[in-house]
Amino acid sequence: MSGKLTVIENEQRALTAMDMRAQVNLVQEVMQAVMKKDTHYGVIPGCKKESLYKPGAEVLLLTFRIAAEAPIVEDLSTPDAIRYRVTRNGTVNGVLVASGIGECSSDEEKYKWRKAVCDQEFDETPADRKRSAWKNGRDGVYQVKQIRTNPADVANTILKMADKRG
């Protein structure tokens, strides 16, 4: 040992219940004063609960002075499917405070299939690239004719969704 005294700045300690309440209060104040429904947060079609949108997440990052670093993208694609894993790190003054990993694939139901434009398109599509699927909507259960999506057509969307999930 060198015998030198090391001073630790910004001591790491557990947050108290009062600290947590103050952070929750701050988020609520920011939501009321800055965020707008359907711009920063809202209900995503097909979901029941409200979600935080990207602009809302950016407001919270700014509120807590968290810098989102450039994404780390892993391409896990195969010849018949596009798949990305994205890692996002958040730092405060260069210190890592959060890390998130998101993944998305063209094999997910919502990206793998699309509604046929017309009956003729459905009929002319090879049997292994089409299907009829049952859906549950506002007016009850119904059947929809679907065509397999070309993975390359949704590659950018897949990347963006993996990044958002990260």
C-alpha cells in the first residue's frame, strides 16, 4: 500500500424513500409542465396502457442530465430474416448509469405478415408465402388474408425498433 489518502467524490449510497419520492415528483412535474399527450406519451394503437414515446424519453434524459451514447448495433440476420440487437448506454459526466439492450426481428408477427392489397394479389402469391389469419377487433373476430413481407422491406424499421427497445 502506498499510504496515500484517496478522496472519493460523489459517494455512492442507496437512495432513501425521500430521494425516490423527490425523483417521482420531479418526473410528474415535468410531465405536467413540459410533456404533451400524444406527443411525448400516449396509447399506442393495439395497446391498452399509455407508453412513453421517444420525445418523452428524450425529455426525461435531459431532466436527469443523462447522455445517450451512440448505439452499439449487432447484426444477427440470416439469409431469410433480418434481426438486430442494439445496446444503448446512458452516462452522466462520463460515468455509466444505465444500459439497455433491445432486439427486433423480421420474424415477429407484425413484421412478418402484411394484409393483401386485394384478392388478386392474394390468389397470385405462392402458397408458402400467404395465409389467412384470425384477428380480434372492435367488431369481434374476423379473418384477414395476409402476404409474407419481404424482410429487406422492413430492415430499417427492424433496426429502429431494436434501437427504441434498447
